[in-house]
Amino acid sequence: MSDSVVRLKSLTRSFEQGGVRIDVLRGIDLDVRPGEIVALLGPSGSGKSTMLQAVGLLEGGFGGRIEIAGNDASRLSGDDRTRLRRDHLGFVYQFHHLLADFTAQENVVLPLLVASVSRADADERAKSLLSALGLGQRLEHRPSQLSGGEQQRVAVARALANRPHLVLADEPTGNLDEATADKVLEQFLELVRGQGSAALIATHNERLAQRMDRVVRLHEGILI
């Protein structure tokens, strides 16, 4: 693997709105090293989600260069970009996006099965992650039977299931009360560090950002 799990060079993104050009990202340079946890700090509307969408290869329209684990994403086919996301990236969003008809364990097992992990190994991995997050007694509960904090813990377990090289998290505790947010973030960071993944975590919360290895700030489309 490259010495950077993700490398951004001169990343740009613009939109047209009402005939006016809006430059959301104006030349972003960033390297995240293996195992490093980086806070992406900025107020709502500063472009944090847009930047994570770029790094996650979730949409087009970006200028500049995005490298994931040494792979130049601009040179990859659609199928190869999908494999790159599957093999190297995990995602946690502000809202959990769990599958309502699946149990907690099944929600975590699914990405493992997609990656061709055997059902027995997938079940074992899901149980291990959920137990580490304090959900060992909630494996068979569906999302509607879980609290907000529990739902987000399941989302964290799902993101980490395939041991991604990089976890992208967009305000992962933004919908939780302060005490629950602190606990979920603590468990999240502990698991990420424990398995040696890197993470890029978008937040507007200065206090939470200071618990990470490094803080970068997005201001008027530029990292400072």
C-alpha cells in the first residue's frame, strides 16, 4: 500500500445555482496516513460532506486527483471504483441508514457476504463487533427496537466489518445527545485504532475533534 491511505491533490468542486457558480472546494490537498484519525472540522455548509463524497468516490464532478491506497481513482472504471470502495472504505453517516427488516447482526453481516466472506465467519465477525460495542444482547433486534445510540453503534459495526483501510464518518454522532455521543465516539475510536484503520471524521464539534490525532479545518473551500 502507499504511504498514504488517501491523498488529495488540488481537489475542486463547483456547482451552478441560479446561474451563479459556487466554488465549494477550492484546491484541497490532504494526506491521511495508515492508522491516523483525522478530524475534518467546519461549520454546517462548509463543504465537509462534499469532501467526504469525493474521498468515498460516491459521485463525479470533482477536479484534481484522488488516490485511495495508491490507486488513482480518475483512472479506474466504474466497476474498479466500486471494488475500491468495497475493499478499502467504510462509511458512517449522521443517520444510521440500517435496513429496517434486518436484525442488528444481519445488518453487519451483509457487507461481509458481499465481500465473499463465509456466512459462519461473517456471523462471528458481526457478533464480535457488536459485543465490543455493548450490543451482545441485541443481536436479534431490528432497528426499530433499538435506541438512537444503539442504532448508530450498529452502523459503526457495519462500517468496520470488512476491516477497511479508511473509515469515512460524516457527523457520526450528530443526532445523539451529548452523553450518548461521547460514548459512541469513544467506542468508535477505540475500535478504529484497535484494528489499525485510518479515519476521516467530519464534525462541527470542536470538543469531539480534539480527541482525534489531527485536526484540519475547512474554511471557504480550503483546508487550513
